[in-house]
Amino acid sequence: MKHHLLACIFMVTMATTSTAAPSGISYNEDKTPKLDLPDPLKGVQDAKSWPARRTEIFAMIEDQMFGKAPEFDKKSMKVTRKIPDRIFLSGKAVLSQPALHFAGCNVQLMIVRPADTREPVPAFLAYNFRGNHTVHQDPAIALASGWVPRTKGNKASEDHRGQSSPRWDIQKIIEKGYALVTVYCGDVDPDFHDHFKNGVHAKYGKPDAGQWGTIAAWSWGLSRILDYLEDEPAIDAKRVAVMGHSRLGKTSLWAGASDTRFALVISNNSGCGGAALSKRRFGETVHRINSSFPHWFCDNFKKYNNKEDILPFDQHMLLALVAPRPLYVASAEKDQWADPRGEFLAAKGADPVYRILGTEGLPADSMPAVNKPVHGRIGYHIRSGKHDVTSYDWKQYLAFADKHLKKKGQ
Ligand code: GTR
């Protein structure tokens, strides 16, 4: 009996500590401010009047949050192919590793495509956090060459080969007829604050408060990779889904907003600064993200530290910039830091824009139950488990891509 009581106390303590919020952070739904979201459709009567409003929203989010990225002349990019193509996944796929050289950066691509087709295939384009070699254990994958976080001496090593492979369902991606294009985000901009001296910022600098942070630099890098994919015969560049997890999910959303060539946009657990509404102040806040990662957004965004109420936009308007292209927002039940409800409400807040543009939007009146995905023109799910990318997530993305990217030229 005594043991049983102790066990209960222990379990209650564990449950409380595992959901306890860090100091200054709230995980309490009752404490979220009453939501008064700006209307993405302000002044819009029909589909025809949306583009002007879209331009206005884009300019506001660019200037106040992510920062402006420079123009790019595609002709200035060089491509080298020092690593020969190889058979991959026991003959089911081909691995190619061209390197792109632009804006002073060497960007190593890893492209895995189905071996059994000569037709250009649709693709998922997604950054990885610590090098292409972490995505799969195959020794043919080049080690990342630059600064890598959370490694000895900030150098890539064989020890990390395949370390993040559970996050990459390459086998399924290939079986379903898609290619995977992945790149280490640090090849474009290393993820630490060096006052805008490394990565692509070294070439373009940071002249003012509205100038691009690292997330905008990464997003811009995704567009440069898409520039390359337009000339890559194995890939159908009109059917590229841009996908990202967490900080890289914030990145995929901004890439999808900035570059309408991306045919489908996926945000996996992107949270604050991504799909989650800032004005809810649930989980990570604007102040917290700007303090922990001062290099991610432009300096103007710091004006909203602890002042989310004066933000002239919220993240539903970022999501609306993807409309009418298919958009997927995914949350995880235990990922309170990323505010799953705020992610759902932002997707729901983008729905009127999708509808005025004649699409189905997000066909869910209230937040779907855990592990019950909803796939409209906007897709949403909250899965069980923690902040991560799992095969459950990929299963949904593949079904969603099948629904929206199956036909050529979509
Ligand atoms: C956290 C950060 C989140 C999210 C995450 C990640 O530390 O607070 O906004 O981006 O990192 O990228 O893994």
C-alpha cells in the first residue's frame, strides 16, 4: 500500500514536471490573452482583390519579422559534380551529390531519386540540421565540411553518420515515386550569432534593421536550390514540396511565402515564428525566441518582445501567403513549446483566404483529435509524441502530396 502510494506520488510528480513550463513561459490555456487577430482579408471582396492584399501582408512580414533578402542572378551560380552518381537503397534509388557555389557558399546537395523511371519526378526539398551524412548511414554520402553544431570541435565526423535517419523515411519517399533533395542548412548560413559575418551574410552584409536574419537566409538558399532543380532533368521543379522541421519549418514557411514556385509547403512542429500564433503567448514567446536566437529574425522583430499585442500581423497571415497552394501544418501532442493549438488556429485563420480563392481550405471546425489528420487544401494533424519528425508525419505528407502533386504541372 505504502509502495503504491509512493509510486502514485512519483507518477504525479513526473507528470507535473514533464509538462511544467520553463520560467516566464505559460502552458496554461486559461492564461492565453483573448485573441484579436488582424483580418487577412481586410479590404478583400473576392479572389481578384487578394493579390494587392497579399503584397501588403508580405511586405509587412518581410520588413517586421524575417528581413529582406537580396536579388539573385541565377547565372552567377556554379555547379560542380566531383562525386559520381551511385546506386542507392539496394538498387531502388540513385544518389547524386552535385555542389552549388553561390554567394561565397559551397552548398552540397544530396539527391535521392527512384531508379526505375526516366520521367522527371516530384520531390521533397528539406534542409537537415547537421549534415547530409546524418540523414542515412550510407558511407557514400559526403560529410558536411563547415561548422556543425553539437559536435566535437564543431566538425562533422563519421560518428554521426545516419544519426538522424529515423527522421527521414527515404525508403517510403522513393517507393511512392518522389525524390528527396536534402542539404545541410549550415552550408547556407551556420546557425550561430556572429553579427552577420558568416554564411551568405558574409557577402551581402546586414545594412539595416529590416535586413534578413538567418531564417530568411536559409529560405533564400532554398530558392537557390530550386533555381538549380529547374535545370536538373531528373526532377520536376514544378512539383517541389518544401518541408522543414522546427526552425527549419519556420524556414520552409517563409520560403513558400517568398517563392511561389514551391508547389506545396510543409511545416513540421515549427512553433513560434513558424505556424504558431504569437499573440497567444503560449509556449515559446517572441521575447524568448529573440533572446535565445538573436540572429534568426531581423532587428525590427525585437520591437515586439513582450508586446505581441501590437504586432500588425500574426502567423495565420504568414500561412495565408502560401494560398492557394497546398499547405500542411503538423503538430505533436507533447510539443507544448511549439503551441499545437496555436498552430492549428493559425491554419484555421488562413482558411478564409484559401476559400475566397476557390479552394477547400482546412475542412475542420475544431481542432482534430490526436492522430486524426485532416487533408483539405490545407492539411493539419496533431500526432501523439514529442517534438520530432516521425514516419507517421511522413505518411501524412506523402498522402497529401499524392492528393495535390500527382498530376504533372500542378
Ligand atoms: C528551439 C527553439 C524552437 C525550435 C527548436 C528547433 O530551441 O526554441 O523555436 O526552432 O529549437 O529548431 O529545434
